[in-house]
Amino acid sequence: MQTRIYLRAFELDDYKTTIAWRNDKEVSDKLGGMRLYVSEAREKKWIEDTIFHSSDIKLAICLIQNNLHIGNVYLTDINNVNRTAESHILIGNKDYWGQGYACEALLQMLHYGFEERGLNRIYAHINIDNEASLRMHEKCGYKQEGVLRQAVFKNGTFKDVVVMSILSKEFLK
Ligand SMILES: CC(C)(COP(=O)(O)OP(=O)(O)OC[C@H]1O[C@@H](n2cnc3c(N)ncnc32)[C@H](O)[C@@H]1OP(=O)(O)O)[C@@H](O)C(=O)NCCC(=O)NCCS
């Protein structure tokens, strides 16, 4: 399939796009973190901190066709001894859900993580009721490792969290 997206570093103005995703309950309900009410000023600071002070790899997912920023993909908790990192992804612009963009972006990030950063294991934590994410990670080659019981508190209930991972040798095969 022809490549439709590219990854790029954040720019200072990206907060103007990401603030809407941050405050979208449908998006935040699917993520592991706490739902927060985020001001524009706080989102701006988050983008600035990411650009200037973070050792995580946090990138914007953009359409080649028109440069539209539709989501973000990250590698965090990078451990240079064990060569591991945690991956995170969101397609914040919901008009682009279900069209294969997340898979395409994650595969580009995995390529960067394994081939350019020398990582060996990349893992993800996925809420057990997030069917789209579970399927998408499986499609990208992640395998289920286990389940963290009641690891996330969301909407008044404790949810199990599935741990999935992919190894360098599996990706390169
Ligand atoms: C999860 C998310 C990243 C998926 O992005 P996407 O671009 O829609 O995913 P893709 O189109 O690449 O889908 C990949 C696979 O998942 C399947 N899928 C997508 N949405 C689905 C849904 N709601 N239920 C079941 N499967 C679904 C697709 O059909 C596809 O599988 P297929 O090719 O076998 O049909 C996106 O929905 C999102 O950003 N959600 C909010 C944030 C989030 O959940 N992030 C992940 C946290 S772990």
C-alpha cells in the first residue's frame, strides 16, 4: 500500500490542534491516563516541554496529501540498557478512525525504534475494552503478554489492562 502519512517532530503551535483531542472525552476514555480538564496554556507548556526537555520520542502523525496533523505517536520510558520502550498512539481527529492510519503510523515508529534507536522490545498497555486498539496492535505484529488486573480506574470502574509487545526480530522478519 502507498504511504499516506509521515511522522514529524512537534512544533510550538501544535497545541492549537492537540488541545481539542486532549479534552475529547471519547478519546480520553480509551487512554490509560486520568481524564483531565486541560487549559490551552497547559497544553502549550506540554508541547514546549516535549520539544525542549523530554527524552521521550513524541511525534505528530500528518497526512502526506495536505500536511493535516491527525494524531500523535510516542515512545516513552526508553531504557537504553534493556533496550525497551513503551509505545502510545492516538488518532485525535476522529474523521480518520478506521482507515488504517494508526497502523501505518505505528509501523513507521516501530521502524524508527528498532532500526534507528536500537531498541529490542516495544510494549503497549491497552485497556481491555479498547477493541480498536487491541486489533490495531495485533495487526502491527504485537503479541499479548498478559493482563494487569483492574489496573486503570475509568468512569467509576476498575478496568483490566492488556500488555502487548513486539520484539525487534519479529518486526524485522
Ligand atoms: C485505537 C486507534 C488508535 C485506532 O486507530 P485507527 O486508525 O482507527 O486504526 P486502524 O484503522 O489502523 O485499524 C486497525 C485495525 O483495527 C480495527 N478497528 C478499528 N476500529 C475498530 C473498532 N472500533 N472495533 C474493532 N476493530 C476496530 C480495524 O478494522 C483494523 O483491523 P482490520 O484491518 O482487520 O479491519 C484510534 O481509534 C484512537 O486513536 N482511539 C483513541 C485513542 C486510543 O485508543 N489510543 C490507543 C491507546 S492504547
